[in-house]
Amino acid sequence: MTMRVAQVASPGGPLEIAEREVPQPGPGHVRVAVEACGVCHSDVLFVNGMVPGLRFPVVAGHEIAGRIEQVGEGTYSGWKVGDRVGVGWFGGSCGHCTSCRQGDFIVCENLKVPGWAYDGGFADQVIAPADALARIPDALAATDAAPLGCAGVTTFNGLRRSSARPGDLVAVLGIGGLGHLGVKYAAAMGFETVAIARGAEKADFATELGAHHYIDSTAGTSVADALRALGGAKVVLATAANSGAITATVDGLRPLGELVVIGADSEPLGINPTQLLMSGKVVRGHPSGTSQDVQDTMAFSALHGIRPMIETVPLVEADEAYRKMLSGGARFRMVLTTAT
């Protein structure tokens, strides 16, 4: 029996459809029949061979939604054939490093990211460790559940693990693939929500997402001044992958405010110690979330009617979907589907 994969033969190459033998799950693993898989900007790391230990051809994809097709011997008996499951950036942990022994599985020293540690979800089937599985609620379609395994959990978890409490002013920088979900989650969590983006024309969209305020970062008033005029942000969730834009929010934090960075940019932040010291501000990075966090994200999304804005594309058009994501043309998450 064979399956299709969208694989990259060499770093930076195109995603090409290939036929492979359907793999069998070993102990502690399951085989998932993939129904949908999101295309994330982090897939660039694997497609371009930018992380150590990769072996080509590479099958990327770490926003996976589907059904368990086979359970490996010795796997936790709570997982059954037919269960709806998702696998996100957290694709399993080693269980024995110091972080794992302290219960901090998402910062496992040997974190198993799909597409890096093992073949990812740009395929008809995928083998995943049982500890990577999150149950998908009946209310969520697979195409909606898939992006929640990375984009969703990163924004949801970043907010709920921040210092903000209901009623606090919380700003979301960027309203793209991550940020549009961040605004929805912030409003549903009871925060006074500020959306920050480029251009006055995005104000209505920000309001549709649930924002109470909109700041145009290209306007005459600086982002920091605009935030201070609203009383100062308790938390800024920085989803935009732009270090300059992230830096511009710091002086808009109120005393003891917190900058939570989830947008990845290789350029350094332009923050000096004086900006942090006297007012006790905090800057921290936030890494995604475990399989339980993904499950919590999906449950919260189902409860509050929150869905990602997606464009679905069949697996055979994986390269076109990936290129559209790279170009910034996706509104806002490209999702591959395996239905024929």
C-alpha cells in the first residue's frame, strides 16, 4: 500500500509529489490519516535545510489534523483507531532531559518537531509519537483544527501564560497569520484588546476580529505614544516578525508590563536596559505549547466560536500553497487537504 507525500529533494527545492510505502507505527506511536495540514512560515527552516540533523528528502508540515489509523504495540490504550487528533509544532519530547524531568516539555532539549525529527504532515499519512497527540473536538473541522497546532496554540498560550488578567489592556502587534488569532483570543479572554498594524485601512478588519482599539503604526503618532494614551499596555503580544516594530512597542508598556515575543526575526531588538529597569518591564520569548496546550486551544476555540481564516488547497498543489505563504499573499493560513 502506498501514500503520497509532498517532499523537498534538496535544500530550497520545490515541493514535489512522490509515492512511498505506508509506514507502520512502532511502540508508543500511531499512524494518523492526515485530513488537513497547515502551511506555516516555520516550514522554511526545514524546506531550506536551516536546522541541524535534517536528511533530505524532507517532508515538512507541523499543523496536522486527521484520524488515528493504526496504534502501535505498547501505546497508551486511551488512543483508539478513528480518534480525531492533531499534532502541532510540539511533536513529542524525550522525557529524560532536565526540562522534561521538570515538566517543561515544550523546551525539551530534544524536541521532536514534525518535518525535522520525523516526516511531517504534507502527506496522506504520518507516524507520530503518542505524547504529541491532541484530541480534536467534534465542533472543529479538520481544516480549522490544523493551524491551531502552531499558530493557534502559540498565540493562545502566549496570552494565557502572560501576566495579563481580564480587563487589562493587551495589545497584539500584527494581524496576519498569527495576529488575527491573537486578537480573537485576547478579546475572548476578556482583555481590552488593541490591534496594531500598518495602514488605516485595517481598522475595520481589526474591529471585526474583536479589537476595541486600533493603532496604525504608520500614523504620525508613535505606537508607544498611542499605547500610553490608552493607559499603557499590560502585555504586548508581538506576532509580527519585525524587530523594529517590536522595539517600538516597549515604551508603550505600563510599569511592570510585559512584552511577549512570538514573531521570529533574526535582527536584534533595539532595547536598552534603561527602558526596562526603572519601570520593571519584562521581555520574554514564548515557545508554542505542548499537546495538552494544543488540546486546550482547540477546546477554547470551539467554545468561543473562534476559527482561523484559511485557504484550502489540495495536497498536489503543495508547492503553490507554500510559495503563496512565502509571498505574504495568504489570508491568512494556507491549509493542505488530502481528499481526492
